[in-house]
Amino acid sequence: MSRKKIVAGNWKMNTDLSQSIDLINQLKIKTKQFSHIEKIIFPPFPFLKTASDSLANETNFFVGAQNCSQHIKGAFTGEVSAEMLNAVACKFVLVGHSERRNFFNETDEQLILKIQQAQKNKLTVIFCFGEKLEERKNNKHFETVKQQIEMVLKNFSATELATIYLAYEPVWAIGTGETATPQQAQEMHAYIRKIIAQLFSNAVAEKINILYGGSCNAQNAAELFSCADVDGGLIGGASLKTDDFCKIISSF
Ligand code: PEP
């Protein structure tokens, strides 16, 4: 089955306003020939409106937020609701990124609520998960990933899953320069599809988009993207450099 090809750039807490405008303007020009690839950028909150205005007329090029609140509205100082993201034309939101899980102690219960809020506000979720180094060393990576997926996704229907992409991001590979080998990525992605088939159906598993994330760059993207069950990448560091990000987009 042929699935979409997707490249997403997680800018994290990087760029200032002029750098983000510059990056977007360059990407608009340099990715014109890749309209068949779904491109998503995740700038910091204050730059989302500028980004979505700038990309409003682009083909297959969207803006997402790096996080959203689990709450609808109210006295939650510092939080940003899914409704607010929808109001500034965000189409995507990251949920469960390891930096949110590990530095901000986000729990499965919170992730479920965040996905519910995202779905109520028409945002496609990129649900992230992945094992830590210790877990891989102890051969617990499959078990960890299975649990992370099941604990959250068992609360959603097959119809709801249609607006969720998955991102396998081994924590030991994020920002470390150490990438999963194509064999490791393919093995895990195939396993993830098996879990989804068990939770939902073979048809749902075949259809769901699964991205790889973790030190994916201009040099290794082609090999990773050539794996049968890898539908694209969630890119951190390399998404901040126009030429590198474009090279990754051209790697399919
Ligand atoms: C990420 O933060 O999602 C990520 C994949 O980062 P990096 O590409 O820098 O490892």
C-alpha cells in the first residue's frame, strides 16, 4: 500500500522571529518541486501565526505546534489550548515528545487528554514515543514501545486514529548524533504496525503513517526513508538548516 511521504521539522525552542521568517521564506522557494511530499514545520508558539499566514497558499506545507494543553480553557497560566492553535491555522500538534515526557513529566493520562483536545479542534496529532538507552541495552525496547502505544491509543477508535500519525523516536538518538540504523528503524516500525493491527485491524495498521525521529539528517535520511515501514521523518536539529532540511525532503 502506498502511504503519504512526510517530513516534519521540530524547531524546539530555537530561532527568533526574523530567523523563523527567513527559514520559512527559503523553504517556500526551495521546496516548490517537492509538492508531493507533506511538509510540516513546528515553530515556537509566538511564531505560529506568522508561519501559518506565510504558508497559507502553499501546497502540502503545514504548520504545527510543539505542544497543547490538556485543558479546554481557564486558569492555567502559561498553557496554550488546542482551540487557540486551530484559531491560528495550525493543522498539527506534537503529543508525547520525549522532551515533554522527561523534562515536564507528562503522563499517559495527560497525553490522552491532549489528543482528545487536539481532535476536538481539528488538529492532526503526531504521537511520539520511543525507548531510552537503558531500555534498549536491556532489550526492553519492544516492550517499552508496546506499552507507550497501548496505554494511550487503546482509548481511541479506528476512526479517531485516522487523524493520528505516529513518530518512533528512540530517546538515545534524539539530539545525540547517534541514529538508529535502517535495520533498527525498520524492525521497530514493522513491530509498531503489528501492535496497531492487534489494537485495531490490519487495514488500519497498513494505513497509519509512522515517522522516524532521532538524529535523522541530510546524510542518513535516504537510507532510513527507503525502509518499507518508514513513512518519513520527524527532524529536530537538521530542520533548522534550510539546505539540510531540503536535502532530507528530497531523500525519498
Ligand atoms: C526531535 O526532537 O524530535 C528530534 C528528532 O531531534 P533531532 O533530529 O535533533 O535528534
